[in-house]
Amino acid sequence: MTKSLPPLAMAVLVGLVPMETASAQQADPATVQQPNVALRRLSPDQVRQVAPALEQLTQQPLYGEVWKRADLSPRDRSLVTIAAMIIRGEAPALSYYANQAIENGVKPSEISETIVHLAFYAGWSKAFAAVGPVHEVFAKRGVQQQDLPPALGPLLPLAVEEDEARSAGVRDSFSNVSAGVVDYTNDLLFRQIWQRPYLSARDRSLVTIAALIADGKAQQLTYHLNRGMDHGLSEGEVGEVLTQLAFYAGWPSVFSALPVVKDVFAKRQAAAQ
């Protein structure tokens, strides 16, 4: 029976890590909790040469604890982390995290659709910035264009009553300020992008909520958090989104969101009684 190659050797074999740098990326396995550490841009030893405590905190508690916490799967943590990196303009890190997301069960088609979706929440330039590192991952994994969502295709059925209430609110509030924003919000963002079937409604809400928190847009959170919980996100999952983002977006962004999340939870609990 042929033994499988260790991760570093496999990384060298498929070309993800150059042979000449492979030896520099080895680390004491007893201290490494992070999967596929050989695929990082900086090896543990390189980080230790600048900030030893940062590497220790990366391995434990970030990968030794946070990524393993209950109530949010590694797959969903990958989506949350990718969303945070896209909206914060941290595209170079996506070469590692997109690869890890696929290993955690995120489909390449879902990563592709997340980039499309977040173009509307992060802006076109940040979406385009994400394309380069993700293209590298897809190319090395043999992902083809036919494996990805098409530019145009059938849309999911629209919840007409809900959409009419939402669109009327936007139109009545802002049509005399910016008719273009109102039209594209109603007709393009919510009636087309949100209705594309290549990312579930729950996952669209998940990446939107993560992006808003990571970008410090807590004032936009109430609507999308309620929408996400209507789409199936639980209080426990939302709580773990906050925990994950504390490490990837910073404590201030999360603490800005905490009062909004607390208020949404309280109102939903009261309404359910």
C-alpha cells in the first residue's frame, strides 16, 4: 500500500510551495495546530523571528481552539473569514484561506459566488482584488470555468410579499435622494443577485453579516441579521460569527456590533413568546 505524502511534501509536489523554500516552512509539529501550514505566505519560523507571541497565539488559541469551537462549522468559519478578508481588502491572504475553505467543504462555486455577492457590499475594486489569489488556488486545483456559476441563469422564485414591503420602504425613504440607488437596490441587488441559486439564502446572509461586522457597518446589521435568522441562522451560530471575527476583524469591530446583535436577539425572543 502506498502511503500518502505529508502535507509539506504534497505542497511541493503540486507546486504550491517551491522546493527551495520548503525546508524553511517546517515547524515543530507539537506546536502547530493550523492545517496546511506549509501553504502560508510566511512560515511559523519567519513569524517567530519578528513576533514570537503572534505565532504562538495563531496556533493556540486561534487554530487550537477558535476554529474548533462548536455552533459554527469549519465550513461556515471559512466563509465568514473569506468575507471578512474581501471586505477589508486583505486579498493576499485569500491564497491560503480559499484553499483551506475548499478542504473545509466550501465548493469552488460557492467561493466564486461569494465574490460576486460581496462586490455589492465591499465594492467592485475589492471583489476584483479577490480574483487574483483565488484564481491561483483554482488553477492549481484544476477548477474550470464550467465548474463555476454562470454569468446569467435562472433565478430562485421571489417572495413577492416580503420583497414588495422591502422595496416600498427603500423607495419611499430615498427615491427623492437617489433614484439610481433605489432602482439598483430593488431591481439588481435584491431581485437578481440575492435570487441567484448558487449560494443558499442562509449563506448569502452569513457572508453579508460577516462582511458588515468586519467593515464596522453595525448600523446596517439589524435588517440583515433578522433576514439571516429568518433564513436559518441560529443565535449560537451568530455568536460564533462574532467570536471568529474578533480574531480576523479585531475586537473594536465586534464590540461595535454586539449591542445590535443583543437587541435583535432580545426582540426576536420577545416576539416568539
